[in-house]
Amino acid sequence: GVITRDSITANRNDSMPTAANLVAGIPSAEVGTSFFFIINNNDDAQTITMTTAATGITYDGNTGAIAAGGARLFLVVITNVTAASEAATVYGLAG
């Protein structure tokens, strides 16, 4: 999907849902299940940065800041579906 954001007055940090919520929201999720999404920063001056606040989510180190007027493509890969140990990795691919 495409997520369009506008920070309005200040830079913002965004976070993924928890890995448990991702796994629960994907029918028949299994290790290796993946999906893409785009964050479109519709602001004319503020930056959006993905953060590591969500339980079970690992960022690959290339998720970086999304500059004003920019966009970034992400890939999420489910790496564990075991109850109470769900995990996923988020890859910043382009932007």
C-alpha cells in the first residue's frame, strides 16, 4: 500500500505495528511471507524517520529518513510466526 504523511510542524518518527500484529493480520502467515509498502512524505519541509519502537520488528539499517517531498519503498519479511515470538524485518529498498 501507499501511506501518505504530512508532518505539518515538526519532523516525525513512524513505527511499524508489532510483529505479532503483523502476523495476526496476514491470513496463513508463515516465515518468508512478505509485502511492500511506500511512505510518501507529502510535507514541504519536515522529515519522516522509521524507528525501532515496535516489538519484534528489526530494521535493516537502510530505512533512514524520508526527506520532505520524497518517498521510500519498504519490504517487510516475516521471520518468525511462533506465538509470543513473532518477528519481522523491514528493508528500506529505494527512496
